[in-house]
Amino acid sequence: MSTNKKLPVKPDKINLELLSRAKLFLDHSHSHATSNSTLDRMVAIHGMDNAIEFLLKIIARHLDFESVQNQQLPDDLAGMAGVINKFLTDHYNYRLSYLEEIKILRKVRNLVQHGASDPAPEMERFVSFTSRFFIKTVENIFGIESNELKISQLIKDPTVKKHLSSAEKYFQSENYLKSIVASRDAFENALFVKKKNDRIRLDPSPILTNTKKDDSVFSQYFYRNIATLIEINNLGIDYTKFNRYKELVDHIPSRYNATSWGHAVMQRPWENEDALFIYSFASNYIYKWQSQELEPLYELGSEFHDYEIQESIAGIKLLEDSHAYSYFDERQEIQIFYVDAKTKEALSKLEEGKVYKYHSNHLKKGVLESEFNYNILLHKLLYNLETNNPPRWEIILKYSIVPLTWHRKEYRSNKIIKETASLNDSSTDELVKIDKIGKKTAQKIISYRNKKGKFKSGDDVKKVEGLSYKQIDELLKYTRI
């Protein structure tokens, strides 16, 4: 009693991922089949058998077999293939291929499993049939070409896609360590993109910068762990699996890391199960996060991309788009940057308690529109590795602006049209333009200057009579001498 249901039916994201894993598993078993080793051939037969069983279960899940038929799948492979074939014939007018071969594959696998038989005479036959069965079934039932069944091909981000594709290639060639490294790199880059501007990631920064010098290492370690726990919970990451992921990647040798210290030494060879776990863990969350992305509320206009900011601290140039976030209060500021290894090394040489120059240019279509220069007193500098490949570091700077060093210039046609008022040189009208500074206050500033001479420090500003706290703060922050 065939119905009018039609194949193929496109898979949902879960079944698509399962199919990709089944393909990876089948390819891995085929790589063992070409070996001259009896043990490898035994592993190959088990792998091909498991891959076909896995594919049949995915078909059942995909077409909701148990709900429609109100029955469970048989445990044996031949029985499973038989009932799924009948289901497909009755409801979709489609028959599975190679049913007899599937039965023989299970018989041979049982001989290998229970009798330790060498399946050498059957290897070429089974590699050929399992490959053709997989390709035909996936195309006819799921509407997908077999060579598309790599999770990496579903990923949009080019850096993440490249690393995940490498992990798949290394896994198939049985280079398990390099597969683990590539899977880690894919996961780290996807995680970085996911959490880069997440407030849960950024909000702990003020707490980290408030740790005291004598307990900073322990306090930072504690707060970072708390922040990590909140992050993984917020991102829907299974805590137990995350711990195993961390346990494995912490054993990656230093030659594959952005730092040459801190890894544990693996006390045994890297195994298939290690690489498959890391790959499955990474690909699962990478694909999950991608599928959860929401469309932006609005598209930024093309003019948004016309603007560029060039920043430097103590003459150290920061890459464009490295600036992630800023915190401000009345006295201090916290800036968060993401930088490469070279910039990190330069910034890490800055010393807390010293004064450095901050400079930034703001350009539109390559033409300078404004320029900022001021001195900062560095209070805290922290850095944390975000990704190993490419090496990317989070830099947290806590500082205060040195009073009376703020100097902003605005340009038109490469000529200065406006700049920050100078307490020692500006007129009354120029001082009035400063926020919260009225004409009477401006006159008081000039009167003090005429009587006492030029301003030399913030203490001189505080001596001007009649200034409110907010006015003093505004003058110290946003004027110059």
C-alpha cells in the first residue's frame, strides 16, 4: 500500500550532522581495509558494519519510522535492513539496494568478532558495496551527494571551516594528534567569534583588574574560572564534556601551542577515540552556534565601512578592529583589545605605574578627520590567550588619563579646523565651548592665569575659586596645558 510520499527528503541539522559522522566513520574503516595487517582488516569489517547500521538508524529517525509504524527497530542488521526496506516500499515506493550484501556483511563481522577470522578475501567486495550503498542511499533518501557530507562544508566562517576540514583529513589519515589540534583550533575560533562581544565575557574585566598585587595570580585564576563556568553554561556547553575536552587539549605538545609552557605530557599514544571525541565535541557546538545565529536587526550602511580607526599605545600600533570594549568611570578607564602575538609581546613590556602616550587617528575613506593624543597612567595590564591558531590574545588595560594632556584635533582637507582648548592659551570664547564651563567660569580661569602665570598641573586648576567638582573634573580630563 504505497502512499504518495516522495523522496528525497532533506535532513534537519541533527540528521545532517549524524550523516556526516557516519560518512567519517565509513571513510575511516575503508582506510583500515587497505592495510596488510590482519588486525586492521578486522577493524575495517567492524567499522563498515557499524557505519551501515548507523546509516539505517538515521534513515529510521529521519522518516520517523517508530512513530509511523508503532514498532521498534530489530537489533540485528539484517532484520533492521528488512523492516526499513519494507517501510520505504510501503510509504515511499523505494527499495534499498544490496540487502543480500548487508546480510553477508553482518555474518562476516560475526565470524571476525567471535572467531577472530581474517576477512581478507572479502575486503575489496565490502569496501565497494558499502561505498556504493552509502552514496546511493544518501542521495536518494536525503537528497545529498556523499562528498558533501563533511561538517566542515556546512560551516560559514572561513577560518573555522579551514581548521575543521583539516581535522577531518587528519582523522582519515589516522594522524590523531594533528586532528585534535585542528579540531581545537576550529573550536577556539568559533568560541572567540561567539563570545567576543558577549557581556558575560566582558563584564568580569573590571573585577580582574581590581585584584591586588600580592594575590593577583590566584584571584585572576579564580575569577577567570567563574567567568568560564558562566560562559559555558550560557553557551549551552555540557560541563562534563567540556572538562574532558580541556583535559585532552591540555596535553597537546607545546609545538602546536601559541605558548611554550603549561601543557601536560600524554602518558600513552594518541588514539582514535581521542580524536573522534574532540572532533565531535567541536563540530557539534560549532554547527549548533551557527544554526542559532539570528538575523541582525538592521544592516549597517555602506558608509559604515568608510571609517577606520588607527590606535597606538606607547608607540605600539594596534591592529584595526582589535578594540573590543571600553569601561569608564569618573577616575579610571578599562580598555579591552584582541591582538596578535607580536603586539601582545610589545604591550606586555609596559610597566604598571608608568605614564604612556595614547594616540588615535579617525579616518573616512582614508582621509584624516580627527586625531586624539593624551597621556595615560597605567594601573593594570592583563593578558589571556584566546586562540592558538592564529595566536590571538586578549589584553585588558586599566588606566587613568593624566590631567591636562587631552588634545583632540579635527581636520578638513588636511587642515586643523578645531582643537581642544588650552588653559594657557585659549580665549574666553574658546573656554566657554568646554562642556559645563560657562562664561563666568572661563573668565575666572583667565583671571587666575593672568595673576598666577600659566597652569602647570591639575593642582593649579583646583586653586581657581568658584569651580564646582564637575567643572574641575571636566577641565582636568578634556583640556590641555
